[in-house]
Amino acid sequence: MYFKFKNPKKVDIVVLDGNHESLFKKYIIDKKHSYKVVESKINILYITPLMTWIVIKNIFRIKNKEKRILAYLYKIYLLSLLNLHNPKIILTFTDNNLLYHWLIRNDNTISYLAIQNGIRQKFEFDILKKLSSIEINHDYYFCFGDYDINFHKKMGFSIDKAFPCGSLKLGISQLKSKEITKKYDICLLSNYKVPSRIQYCDITKEIAENNFLLDKNIKEYCNKNKKSIIIALRSIKNNEKDYYKSIYGDDVNFTTGLVESFSSYTASIQSEITVAYQTTLLLETLAIKNKVLHIDFTNNSIFFDYDSPIKYEFTSFNEMEKKLNQIYLMNINDYVASTKTQQKYVMNYDSDNPPHEIINSQINKIINTIDYVN
């Protein structure tokens, strides 16, 4: 934590949390627009007359509903910090951040734009409810598809302006995509869980148990049916790679694990079938006309609440093997036709109108249109 005694420059856009700043800067925010990254984990205290005045106004304007006064003051300061930058837009890639939604409820002077960065599931919000009240209220929401709009309605959440446009990362990954030939039979999307984080949560433990069963069964399937495999890693950490080597051996193919390289997307395209359990990339892969199979041995309906032909539940290796072979032998045009309706519903991606262009267009509309009604 450090202090500043001079007001920051005013900007057009504040990016709330900068973990994907490079994507925003390169693909979404035009160079003519000024922007500033503000972290929701506050590390700067501005001590100026203007900041003091904004904080006081917000304290008088916003009633404290927090159990702890420090939590209330933290939120007041963050909102005041955003006001101090005087942006027209707040942009975030963390669409399920409860702090972000508190800001929306308590500030009608700025347009708030959130980009969906992962699948949203009821059980995740049920866990959060045990820790805090859940109020999701989007201003502008760039989501994967109509599934997510309906999911928010079912949960009692609100969306003012919804844009079901697919995945931002998927669209960017396809910009450099060339004609890729198939190299592997199976791409397994890693859902590796760090062991130390499993033991304290029953739901995480159940997910991890299914992951292990899936990994072992895919190993057996590849050996029995003489299928090649590549494993799309989630990170560059050795413990993840070591886990898969303990099952598949040292000769298994891996992606780099570097998120910014989009190597997992490439691996999926290079494979005949992509298999996984509870991962966004499975839906993204389906959206670009590739075969996928979500494999679930839990028989628990709270996980990955999507319908077939995306999700299948199995009780045995033989059931899984039969379905995998059925999809593998299926003509790709027949497969695409059979999954088209569900694919558009869950991941409404259009390569001719990708998400980053849709988001960029809305940003320019807000900033450049004088009479634009927020």
C-alpha cells in the first residue's frame, strides 16, 4: 500500500482488474481512447481534497448494509476511486465478481461492461451464498449464449443489456488460426485440481474424483482402441504435468500450458474428439464445429447443467467407450447438423462477427455518441 497526493488523470475507460489487460489493449480498446487499470484489491490510497469530497458524498448517499464497517468503507473507497478517474466505461473480464455488481447497484453515472470468462453454475453461487448475499445485476453483459441469459433469469439475477456473442478468447484464438490438419484422435482438456484444495470442500472432492476416473478411463480407452492423445494443460506448473504422467506415462503429448499461446484451442482443433469434464473450452470447441464429449460419472445433476448432445452421464467404462466410438466414426457434417441447435444456444459464436468486434463497437458507441442513453 502506498499513498498519492495528486489526482489521477481522467480516462475514458477503467479496466477493473488487469489480469487480461493485454487482450483488451490489443483487441478491444481503440488507441484513441484512454484507459487505466484499477485493481479491486486496493493498493493505492489517494489523499486529495477531491477524493475526500467524493468519499464523503458516497458515504452520505449509500446506506451501509455490510456486517462489517471496514467492508463498507472498502467498497466506498473503491467506488470513489473509480469516480475520481471519471470514466465513461468500467470494463471487466470477471463477470461473477460480487464487488463489481455492488458497484453497478450504487453508481448510475458510468456504463459497466462485463465479459463472461467461464461457464456459470448454480452450485458455485450456492457456495457463495453461505458466505455472502448474492446480487448479480449486469449493466452490459457480453455472454456466451442464450443459455446464460436464461440461467441468470432462473437464478433471479438481472441483465439490462445482454449480448450473447460467444467467447472472447475463442474469437481471438481464431484470428491466427490457419487450416489445421488432424494429428490426434483424442484431446483431453485438463481439469486438474491441486490436492491441498480438495479436502476442504465436498463438491470439489466429488469433481476431483470424477476427474481421476475420467483420466483413467480415457487412458484405458486409448490403449484398447489404439487412439493417440494430447492433453491440454491448464498451467505450466510441474505438479499438473506430473499428475498426468503418473497415469499416461512419460511419452504422452502435452500442450504448453501457456494461456496466452492459445495452445489448448489448437490442440482441440488438431484432434478428432475433445473430451473433458466441466470446462468452458469444451463449449468453445463445439462452437467451431469440432466433435466434443462431456464425460460425467457422478450422476449429480448440479454439475455442468447442459443437455445432450453435449453432456452425457455414464455408469461404466463400456458405456463411455461405446459413445466415444460412435462419435469418432460419425461424419463431421452429420455431427455438426445434430449439434447445431444446442451449440448456438450455449455458445453463440460467429466467426464473421466475433466477440471482440461486438464489444469494441459498443464501447465506441458509448464513448462517441453524445446523445447515447445509458
